Amino acid sequence: MAYCRGEDGLLDVMKVGKEQDIHYWLQGRIQQHGNKIKVILVLTNTKEGHIEWTTELTLEPTDQLIGFRTGFLTWLETCGLPLPEDWAAKTLWSEKTTLEGLGFLGRALEAFYLHSSWGDKGPLDLELLDRAVSTAPASYLAHDLKRWILYKNKDYMAAEESFQSALKVNSNGLGAISGLMWCAVYTNDEEKAYKWAIAKADIRGESREAAKAFVAKKMNNR
């Protein structure tokens, strides 16, 4: 929590990256200025010596976060990590949110990580996510995180409904499609499981047969 809220120093990413076998480590700081947020990002290559890139971007909800994401993709290209053009286009959905909605979303995400790593086995409280969704009802990111919390709480029917809401906002939302696949697996709905596995494979440009084999294995192991 201290790290997430800027109350602690930055991690030794070279050390931690090597320990956890992470090739590229992205970290940053945010500063609010009125209705905009300044985002300072640092990308570190931990595998090939201490290679580091830094950029400063502006995030503002009025352009549905498209300017921020476009700038981020351009920066990745200068770092030697270009995203294929068709993939890049799928990352630029209209994210209709507000700074208040992003605030609730960030705190909910922090609570989700803390509960997943150190919390008890009981259900995670949805209050922050409900506030994020009610504040920005057309936000893909809010619906996407809410359905993963519902999924973690094993409320698969509610999670599926929320995943569907997320897809209405962003039809290429891989997180939502993946969630729908897993909900189908855990509710033993073979037809839906294959349907969403194929949809996920198509967006990622992967083999449909491999996706179907993966689902079959998971369903047989349940």
C-alpha cells in the first residue's frame, strides 16, 4: 500500500525483475493538475543490462483516454516494442470515465490485489467497484474489474452479466472475453466455453484448435 500510494521508494527493479524472471518492468508516478493527470513512466529491460526508457504523458478523461493510450503506444515503439497495427487499434476503445471514477477504480484495484495476496478466503467487498461503475457507468475498465471480483467471489452468473456489460462498451475486450470463457468452464457450459475460447483466439491471432483443446482439458480436469 505504501508503494502504491507513493509513500515508499521505487523498487529495485533489476533485482526483483531477475528474481521473478520479468523481462520488462513498467512503473511510474502520477500527479493531478486540475482535470488532467501527469503520468511519468519508466520502462526497464532487466534481461539485457540496465536499459531504461522514460516518458511523460498526459491523461485526461475528456478525450476518453485515447490521447494517453496513443502516446503510450508511440513511446513503446521508440523503446523497440511496437504493437502490430491491428492490435494497436483494438486498444483504443472509447473509455468514458471521469477522474472520480478512475479514483474509485484505482482504490478497488488496490483492494483486489491486497485481498488476492493476503486476504482471507471470504468474498471481497464490492462497494468501491459499485461506486466506480455508478460514477462512470459506460466505463469498460470499471465493468471489467467488477466482473473479475464477482468471478473471484464465485458468483459466476453475476460475473457473466457484468462481462457482457463490459463487452457492450468494448467488443474487443480480451479480459471480458476471457472471463466469459472461465465462467462457462466453471458452470459446465461447454458450448459457451468453446464459443468464448474461439473468440479470444481470433482476437489474439491464435489457433482455434489449440484454444478448444485448452478448454477441453480444463473442463475434464474439473
